[in-house]
Amino acid sequence: MPTPTKGRRLGGSASHQKAMMANLAASLFA
């Protein structure tokens, strides 16, 4: 599971973080 630090390193724009959170939520609820 990617950590916030890793996400920020990849390109820590708000959009990217939002997308990552959406992806995480999708994985949890799937």
C-alpha cells in the first residue's frame, strides 16, 4: 500500500493525492 510520502515523491499534486485516495477507497470497498 503506497504511503503519502511515496505519493508526494511521485508528483504530490492535490489531484494525484485525490486520485490515490479514490483508488485506495475503491480497493477497500471493492
